[in-house]
Amino acid sequence: MNMNDLGRGYIQLYTGDGKGKTTASLGLALRAVGRGLRVLVIQFLKGDELPSGEEIAVKDLAPNLEIRRRGAPGFIEEGRVSGKDRELAGAALEEAGREMETGSWDVIILDEINVAVHFDLIPLQDVLSLLDRKPEGLEMVLTGRRAPQELIDRADLVTEMREVKHYYHSGVPARRGIEK
């Protein structure tokens, strides 16, 4: 494990139907890198062919901040999950476990993992088992809507994002640089 002054690493969980879960986790990542910590972001369900705005932005922060997208291109809809989606999510969870055990990272963010569990792409028990193996000094952040109660109970910090108003409902699509 990198020598950091975190002491005990905690489990943070960002959930809810409002916008900002990934954004909050990336804000934490920037703060951590600014203080000399190394951060890995594994994005479940985000597999578009083009690089995201955040991927473009963090290139200059490598190797201290790395983002890895591990989902299939396109959107996953509830009830329309493929074997390939499950395979990619399972591989991403295994990758998270391997990376966690290397000691190379101070913070690991599992972006959209709550949704991967909700869509039954990965078993909840496998995520709980991963958290059981978390090294003492590693900070872990789990994001995504519909976090199961078992993950909420396991986390040390839980933030629920609640939508009050969003221009998407007025027909404004996701905009490059703001939502994607």
C-alpha cells in the first residue's frame, strides 16, 4: 500500500436518483490526487467508444489517476441484460479485486457498481466479499442508483442524491462537457 496519511480507509457510497454521483466521486479523486494519493476508477456500464470528458481531462494526471471503462457500448436497460454485459461486469469486479490487493492505490472508485448489482450483472454477495477483503488503508467509493440496503449498511458514509429539477425532462439531451 502506498504510504499515505489516511489511516483507516472507509467505504463511501453515493446513490439516489439525482445527478452527481460520478461527479462527486471524481471530485474526491481530484482532491486525493492533489494530496499525493493514487486513485483508480473502474466504471461499470460505461463503455462508449469515444473517450468521456473525464477520461480526456485526467490524462495529464496519470499515473496517479486512472479511469478504466469496462462496460459494453450503449445503454443497459432493466430486463434487457446480455451475457456479455454480465461477463464484462464480472471481469471488472475481478479486476477491482486484483487491483485492490496490489497495494498500488489509495482510493478505488467503483463507478455504477450499484446499478450493476441492481441489474443482476454481478451478485451482491460478490461485492460484499470484495468489501470484506478491503485492506485497512484503502478508501473505496461505490456509486450508482438503487444501492441495495446491504451495501448501504456496509458503507461508512452514504450520500443520497435527490433530483429536485432537471432540464432533461424538458427535452434537453445530455450535453458534451456537462453530462458526458
